[in-house]
Amino acid sequence: TRLSNTLIQLYGRFGGVKQARQVFDAMPSRTIYSWVSMLRAYAQNGHIEEAAQVYNRMPQLDLVTWTTMLVAYAQEGNLRESLQVFSEMRERDIVTWNAMLTAYAQNGCLAEAKEIFEMMPERDFVSCTAILAAYSEAGMVDRARFCFDQMPERNMVTWTTMLAAYAQRGLVDAAAKLFQKMPESDLIACNTMVSAYGQSGRLDEAVQVFEVMPVRSLVTWNAMLAAYAQSCHLDSAKKVFDSMPMKDLVAWTEMLVAYAHAGHLEEAKCVFDKMAQRDVVSWNVMVTAFGQNGYLVEAQRLFESMPFHSVMSWNSILVANSQFGEFQGSRLVFDEMPCRDTASWNALLLAYAQRGLDQKCKFLFDRMPEKS
RNA sequence: CAGUAGCUGCUCG
């Protein structure tokens, strides 16, 4: 039984929901571990309906089960259901509280996250890091730093979260200063710095951190590659790519970006066509690449052959239309979109503004659900 | 043997 439980977990982690289910079904007897593992396997792979079915069929529920289900809903963005599970729980431990806090934090509900943080009977590293990340995500770096300074104790995760908060806002020098003050540094902290320097075009410093690192992971290499790709250093990007001990989909996609930023669309397309896997991000990169360079028809064709679309795919094609098509085209795309975010509204707003359609602009602006 | 926090790729600003 234990072996089967572990198998279910492994399949779940690896995307093999079907196989996980086969193992589960073949079990002569199941423990609560089996049920939770199965529930989690579904949740991790985005099958929330199935996860809920497992949950409803479980012979008994416990703390871990409730928390797992709470997190499953939160990852779907379904905070209503998360909260429902949370309030129905007869007992809660610190993990549950942290899970609910994170649920709010990761969905941009800072006020609710703060409320949970205040209400918690006790707090640990996880709680403090989660609230720190919540401030960071809300763009409130100073609040995050205040929180960081108030913390009774810190570990590598809290330090790195603060580092990343600075990096995300482009405050590289603040990040570097903090990095130097860290009592120790680990792989992830170094990766954060490589990426921070890379994002602000400070390639020499990125390389410097990269070279001093005692161990590197795939993320390290990808961060270095992204740094070159973003700065249009195609040759260096290629060199990094070719020296990588391992390459994943992220690395390949970053190569697409490197080619696209350097204006080499045909080569990007060539790489794209021979990639072993493609996900929605790699597709989006291609659509964006063609769209930004005025190849509206190509972009449109790619968009239509995509096996899946995200909001960003739609936004990319919307922007392409705004810049190189008729403004009615933008409006059509906008109306056609299955879902919109702030970026979509901004893009259409910009399309109108660039054509001097001030009244339409004003009208749209007033109707925006939230403004940035 | 199961649940919660930190790092890399895509859109507008």
C-alpha cells in the first residue's frame, strides 16, 4: 500500500494522472494517504473537478485533506471554495492558516491576507514569508522591507523573498546590498541575483555572480540565458545555450526570445518548429515576435493554430492588431476574447489613444474594471 | 507514505 501511495505521488508530480488513477484503482485497500495522494495528483494537474470527486468520496477527512483541497481551489483562483473549506474545518493547524494566507496572497487579495495574518493563533517562517510576498506582489516594497525588519528571525527563504521583491521592482542596487548582508547564500539566492542583474541589463555583474557560484542549477543557466536574450546578445545567448548541461522547455523558449529580440524571425521559427515540446508560453513568444514586427498575417495564422490560448496569447494578437491593423480589428479581437485582464484594457486604450480617438478612450477608461 | 512560504521563459502599462 505504501509503495502504491508513493507511486501515485510520483505519477502526480510527473503529470501522469491517468497512471496515478490506475494504481489507485488497482489497490486492494487504501489508507487516507492513498486518497490524499490521488486528490493531490488531480489538483496538481489542473483537474479540479476530479479532485473534488475524490474529496467527496473519501471515507474520512482530516486536517491534511481539508488543507489539500483548500489549496487545490486556491490554485484555480477559486477563493470562494477555498474559504468555504476553510470555514467548514473543525480544526485548523498552522499549515492550514498558512495555506489560507497564501491563497489570498497569491490571488492579489492583500487585505484578506493581512486579516488572516492577524487572526492566526501563531506564526512561523512560512506565515511571515507569505505576508512579505503579498506586500511585494502588491508593489509595496517598503512595507515588505518593514515587515522583513520586524521579523524576529529569518531564514534563507525570507531573505530571498526580500531579494526577489527588490529585483521585481527593478531595485537592483537595493537587492545587491541586501545580498551582501545575507549571513549565507544558497543556490536560489544566487539565481535571484543573476536574474536581477540580467533584467536590468547589467550583464557583467550577472556573469560575475554566475561564475562565483559553487553549484548551478538549470534555473541558473536559464537566468543567464535570459539575461543575454533580453539584452539582444544573440551570440552569447547561443554560447550559453550550447554549454548548458541540461536544457528544458524554458531554455528553448528563451532561445526563441533571443532570436526574436535580435530580429531573426526565420531562425526563431526554425527553432520553434524543431522543438520537442511546446507550451502556451513558447507559442506566445512566436505570436508576439511576428506581431511586433508587423507580420500580422503570420501572427494570426500562428495564433489560430495554437492548441491552447492564454490571456497573454489574446493580448499579443490584440497588440499586433492595434499596432499594424485597423482599429476596428482591435475592437473585434477585444470583444472576441474569452477573458480580459488589465493588460488587455490597456492595449485597447492605447490603440484608441494612438489614433486620437479621445472620446472612445475616455469611454473605455471609465469602464475599466481596475486601472493600473 | 500525504497538506502551507523563496529563484528562470511570453502580452499592455
